[in-house]
Amino acid sequence: MSRFRCTLVAVVMGVLALLVSGSSATAAGPPWWEPVSPQTPDSEVDVVGEPFTGTTATGEVRGLVDAHTHMFSDEGFGGNVICGRTFSAHGIADALRDCPAHQPDGRRALIENLTNARQGGNPFASHDTVGWPTFRFWPAYDSFTHQQMYYKWVERAWRGGQRILVNDLVSNSGLCTINGVVNAPNRSSCNDMDAVRREARLTRELEAFVDAQYGGAGQGWFRIVTTPAQARSVVEQGKLAVVLGVEVSEPFGCKQTLTIPACGKAQIDRGLDELKALGVSSMFLCHKFDNALCGVRYDEGTTGVIVNLGQFLTTGTWWNPRTCRPGEVPDHTVAGGVLPKELAVAFPLAVLPVYPVGPHCNPRGLTSLGEYAVRGLVKRHMMVEVDHMSAKAAARTFSILEETSYAGALSSHSWLAEPFMQRLYSLGGFATQYGHGTTEFVADWRASKAQRDRFGVGYGFGMDMNGFGGTPPPREGAATSAAGPVVYPFRSVDGGSVLSRQRTGDRVWDVNVDGVAHYGQVPDWVEDLRIVGGQELVDDLMAGAESYLRTWERAAAN
């Protein structure tokens, strides 16, 4: 970009800031939503205007809610699966760089190459490993192993209207084990609880890091909350309420080996008490693997094969699906028969079973220890994540919650089978949809709206960013469609701020071309949702923060 264009853009953005906010920085310093001591150089935010604050005339908060995402996945899975960090005191160049195992040209990035459709299934594909400042290959909507939640990108999402973010502390011992073989060595242990502790610590370090840029403790926009009252106060102030959740495969060490549990009730109590002390407010009892607490809802396709291998390596058993009986809720259909040859070479003793015809149901439900853990969550007023549970486990979990009239049930990223949604909403629970591409998200919103309207609940999304599920691609045919593409600059969902294309270093992202490459493009995606789904969809999303808080408040009061 020429110096003249840069100057012109700066002038235009400055004028927009004055028009939108009605004021500029005073002699005493910048306005409250901008840092007084910013890290330099750093990513741009490319938003002007004051963030909205306060409540509606009826006392309700407003704002977008992401009920499921992973800010610190780079610390999970042994520390070498997600490349790049959420922040660094040494600067953006230190934070946003590729994994050592990907150097020099990406040919050793086996998990990236197996999961990235752009690589064409070539396990030895190459990619540009330079992050800051060029970002030629990553972040991208189809790259699952590169950092998408750098803190300045999250800041842009907050400035664009988001008010609640659930940071799920995440790991998976099986994927950690696999990566420790194919991309050795791991940087950290494969113990899930160690990863939870590291990620909880780093979340608080990020809070302090942001505070330091804004003048001291409590001044920043990134606010960790442990009660619904704290969250409501933060949202009213116009800041981002960050809730801690847990999504790991072996919580409290409750794995199983050859179906034998490796934990007991005392261990579960100690684990729950530790998580409560760390500030965790919601959690999954099982994730990807059958464990000592419950069976899982299976993954499909190549991802399912990799996860199933992880189950075998950590438990000694493969998934054991059976063909569903008439009327049963299925748990996704499992791929069997052959491991990818690159994994077969690394794990020659792992012979993937041949499975019966689908649809598949997991015969493993909620164990007696799992029932004890569910009741332990209720006792501690922690919210229960029912996604990833097998249908059999979810059904029993709902029965327990119904016995106690406990509202704290969450389905945060479209993994709960539709037949259970009535039970979730009847309890007073809350659900958000996976961050799908615009067309699919709008279709799902329309299909589920009547049910939500009956229960008077808002809507939200679970981006699952840094979580190996992929983020929204560019909307196909947007430029020639009747709705048209996103036009920059555009106004935020509340109408109070103006957003331009996001720039980090030399790279500028456009949602029409790049989809949602990183978290800073969540507002751009929401604008695309508005274009296709209309203002009614945006209104439902802006009601999501209030609905999430009501579920949490009911759980806290139980």
C-alpha cells in the first residue's frame, strides 16, 4: 500500500471514529476501550467507535456469546500440535510463528496435512511456515494446527459486539501420544489435568497482560469471571466476560484401561474441587474417548480414524459401536478397516477393526462413577456440558438433572442429538450452534427457531476455534448472489462501531475471500449472517448473552 493510501485510510478511520463515538481521545489519554501502553508492533484491530455498555430498558444485557472455543490449545496435546501462541510478552513475532516440527517447509506437519483439505490428502505436502508478518499460508479456515486466537484478534471480536467467551481448557492424551511419535518430541506432558492447569494459568496471565496495557489491574477488556453476577457486571460495563470450561478426554485421571476404571469417587471429588478453585464453571465429563465416566458420541471420517487410534493407544480398546436398533438415537457412523498408511507405519500393532453397518450406537452410557460426577457438578453449581456424550450417556444425564430440576445443562457446539433439545430447554438449559459456514448456520437457525421461541431463549455460536473442527469458509457465490457480499467498512451488530478489513502485519483478510481465518473475523462472519439471515437472526444472537447468563444464574441458585 502506498504512503498516500495509508495516510488516506488513517484519515478516513479517524473521521469515522469521531462520527461514531462523538468524541476523540483527550489530552489525558485515549478512550477507555483503547490501550494506554500498547505492545508494538502488534496486530491492528480495525474497529472504530465506543463499545456498547449498559442494559436494555427491561434490564437485560446484550451481546454475542461464543459458548465453546479454545484460546490456549497450543498448550494442550503436548504443546506441539497448535502452532503459535495467544500472546507473548516478547511480542507478536515471538507469538505467531510456526511449530519447529513444521520447519523448514511443512513436509513434516503430518496432522496438518492429513486434516487440511487444501493439501489434497498429501501427508508430505509443503506450506509456507512464516507467520508474522506475511501469513501466506496461515491462519486459514481450513488449517487446523495454526493459532487462530491471538489476543488482538479476540479484541476485535469483542469490539465487534461479543460479550461472553467460554474458554474451554482443552487437551487429548491420545492425540498428544500420536503427535509425540510422528512429530516428536512433545513439549509438555500428555496428562490432561496438567494441560488444564497450564491453560488456566495462562488465561490469567493474559488477563494481567491486557490489564497492563490499559493502566493496571482490572482496567482491561479481558475479564475472567467465576459467577454469573460477575459476568453480568462485566457485560454491563461493555467488556468481555471470559468463562473457564474444561473439555478433556481424561478428567481427574478418570481414564479406563481395558474397560477397567482408573479413578474412584474420592479422586473425582478432589478433581472437581481443584477445578472449582481454578475458576472453572462448566465442563465435559467425556470427550472423544470412552473413559471411566461415560461413553462418547463418535467422530466420523478421517478425524474419527485418528481419534479412534488415540482411544486404542490410551485405553487398549477401540471404539465398539453396534448397529442402532429402531428408534435409538445414533452416535455418528464410525469408519473402520484401514489406518492411513502414515499412521500404520508409526503404529504397526494398531489394527483398526471392521465395523458393522451403520448407523452406529455406542453401547457405553453413563457409568456409576459418571453419575457420581454429574451429581458432583450439580452440588458445586457447575454447568454440565452434554455434547460429546453418547446418546445413552446423555439420556441418563438428563434424567439426573430432571430429578433435581437442575437448569445448568449446556450444548455448546452442535454435538447434542436433536431429540434431546426439548429436554435441555425444558430444564432451562442453553444451546449454541457450531460456527458453520453462513448458509448452513442460517439454515440451522431457521430450523430450530420455533423451538427456541417457545422457550424464550436467544441464540449463540460455538466457534470451537483451535479445536480441529474448522471455521466458516467464504460464502459460495456471495459476489453474484441476491444478498450480495459483505461490504467494507460495515457497522457492528449494535450499530455503534465501524469495522474495516482486518490487518495483521502485511496481511489483510476479507471474509468474502478468506472466510473466517482467525477470531478477529467473527464480526465479519456475523455481518455475513445478517446479510443472508436478516436482522431477526442478529437480534437472536444479541439475545444470546442474556440467555446464557440466565441458565448460569438458575444453576447457581439451585
